[in-house]
Amino acid sequence: MSDHDNFSCGYAAIIGPPNAGKSTLLNRLLDHKLSIVTPKSQTTRKKITGIYHNEDCQIIFLDTPGIMIDPMHMLHEAMLKTTRETLREADVVVALIPAVRKETLFDREFTKQLFHDWLTREKKPVVAILNKCDLLSKAEQKEALAMIRKELKPEKAMALSALQGTHVDDLVEALQPFLPMDEPLYPEDILSTAPERFFVSEIIREKIFLQYGKEIPYATEVVIDEFKEQHEEDPTRKDLIRCSVVVERDTQKHILIGKKGSALKKLGQASREEIEKFLDRPVFLEIFVKVRPNWRRKKGMLKSYGY
């Protein structure tokens, strides 16, 4: 692969508002579910690295938390800090602008602010993506892209649907000119630089987002307390994973556990099935629920949880 004279390799940050489809795009590009995806906004809290390979290039995609104009507490501020730092690492920025079925075709005010406050300052090449393009007719897509080019002046602008997979391959082609000519940084069989325990905690968090309503998903954090790999050495034994789901109040703890532990059991089962699929080996999963009042507003706690 490194014999290619024209091989390019570099970092591409995927940014945009909450629920723009950033994680869906990353998963689609890698043809693998790496980032957790739920219909609720602000599902992604940390930077997720996904490594794309083909014979001409290697792109290290950096999926980031959604950009909020008004952060509500320290967790939100920590998420925004992650996005800022990720932008500095990037060789090129993929700015996701979700299409909407309205006269405006996309949120023009937010998008202007996003470009003004976040992208102009960093002086990085920007490829603007009108995502969810399947919501618009061909004529509307053309009109929206013309507005994006005129008002925001990105290096390139294109429409795609991460969910449907429409024009996703064109994005790789569009990014290549902005990548430094280089050897690949990672072997071809590596999809991410994050450890398995990170993805295990993310899978459990995704199941919480899907299973519980209202504030519960936002008030929870998943901490892996123990990750014992024993299946490989002894196939009769399962890997052991013990984790804590941290909440802010006792009432949230009761909701998470449910009547006679039914909700927690359901959460454990759904999480275990997906973890086994992800790791491709059997696991024994134990989930405990702990109350840590106002953890989202405490700097020390946020730091200990990796924010």
C-alpha cells in the first residue's frame, strides 16, 4: 500500500449541531457500527476515532459531540472543549448541515454562527455537507448548496444522505486533496484507536438512551470498573465486565433499576447481546447503579470520567 507515490493520509474532523448525523456518517464510511446512534440529541459526548482505508488514502475521521450554542452545564462545556481541540488536530473539516423540510432548507442562522464562531477562526479547509439530502427534491438540494457556497464559502459543498448511503463515497474523494501526502499511520485492520472498554461503555450508554425517556440518559455516565479478558485463554470462561451506571439522584436510580430490577435486567440483556456481537466473544456483564449528585456540574468528577 505504501508503494503508492500518491498515497495520502490525514485527519478529518466531523462537526455539526446535535443530531446532524455525524455518528451515522462515520459508521457508514467505515461500514461498521463504531459510534453509537440514537434519535436523541447529544448522544456523542467524547471524540471517537474511526480509521478509513482504501488503496489511495487513509483518513482518520474524528467524530465529535454536537455543537450547542448555549451549553447548560459543565458537561456540555467539556463536550464543546473536546470539539474545539479536535478541530485543531484536523487537516480538513467535514461540516455537517442537516437538511430540513422547510422553506429555509437548512438552519441558516445556526449554520452561519457555526462557520463564524468555529470554522473561520481555525482556518482549516472545510468541506460542507448537506446531510439528510433525501428530505429535499433535486432542485431544493441545488438551491441549498448554492446558498451554502455563497454564504459560507467552504472549499467544497456537496449533498449526501449518511442514513441511506447516498453519495457517501464521493465524500472520500472530496477530502483526498486536503490530506497531506504520507504513509498510512495505522495498519489496515485497525478501525479505531480507542480501547475495547471505551466501546463497551458506549454500547451500554446507547442502550440507556434507547430504553429510558426524559432526563435519565442525560443524567447517566457509564464507568467500566473491571474488564477481565479470560475467554481467549480458557474458552469455557466468559470475559468478565463489571460497570457502574452513575446517576445524579435517587429517583433516577429507582427508574433505572425498575420494579423488582426488571428495567436493569432488560438493560443488561440488551447491552450484553450487543457487546458480545461487538467483541465477537461471550461476556458476563454486571451492572451496578451509583448516585453521584450533580456529577455533570463538578469539574473533578467530569475529569475522573474522562471529560
